[in-house]
Amino acid sequence: MTPDDVRALRMEIAALDVKLARYTQDDHSVEESAELLLELNLAKRDMSFLYDGLSSWLGGAMDGNQILGLRDMATVERKMSASRSGWKHKALVRDVMDRIEQSSVDMDTGEVVLSPSEMGIKILEYLQPSYWRVGALNKIGLNPDNYCESSQPKVSVIVRRGNAE
């Protein structure tokens, strides 16, 4: 497989897009259109297999959280993440509040510079209503994996197209 192979496929997809525009201007039965949609869905699945296969291979070949700059400001980024469940919310809230309290003290004067309600609101920097913000917790020295059940990290490859067409 080469980039030229994929460019040729993209050209064929563009040609099919023109045919689809013509198709939708004509009168077709619902059954015929449903069969066509099925074929497109299967083609989309097949493309997904190809994409996922190369993405998985590339994720294994890249190092760490590497970001590759490509043409037209496009990038490909490798990230690692794990699924987390079974959170110990009470223990984590207590520890986050302790850190917020500690950081609310002016080190020169010893004065507490945040009110209790301001401290309570500050917790939203670390918590979203449906999940804990892992990056923010790491920044205050709390390992989220100590407060939940964590799966093996999963490698993801993120493609940002930039101005590429």
C-alpha cells in the first residue's frame, strides 16, 4: 500500500459522490436505496478495518506521546490512556480538598486567601460532573489510578487534518 493507492481511492470516492448527487435526483425505490446504503455501510466498515489496522501498527511504532507534523499543518499524535472505573470518590474528594486548602494559604503571610465556598468551587478544576479530570489531578500530585480500577493503557492515534485536503 502506498499514499498513491489511497489518493486513487479518494478520487474514486469523489467520483461516487458525483454519482450519488445524480442518483438522489432520480426516482428510486426505498428498497433499492436501502441496498445501496447497505453496500456503503459495508464499504465504510471495510475502510474502518484498514484505518484501524494501520493506526494500531503506527501506534506501536511511535514513541511515547509523540506528535508528527505532516504537510499542510496536519499532525498525527500518539496518546496512551486507560479506562478507569470503581472510583473512590470520597477519598479522592478529601485529598483534593486538602490540596486546595494547602494551596489557598499565602506562604508569606499565612493568610487563607480563599473562602470555603471558593475552595468548594475550585474543586471543579479537578472534577467534571460525570468524570474526574485526570490531567488536572496529576498536576496537583494525585495519581488517579490510586482512586479507581484502571485497565491496561490503550494506545490511540489521533489525526488532525490541519489544512490538508
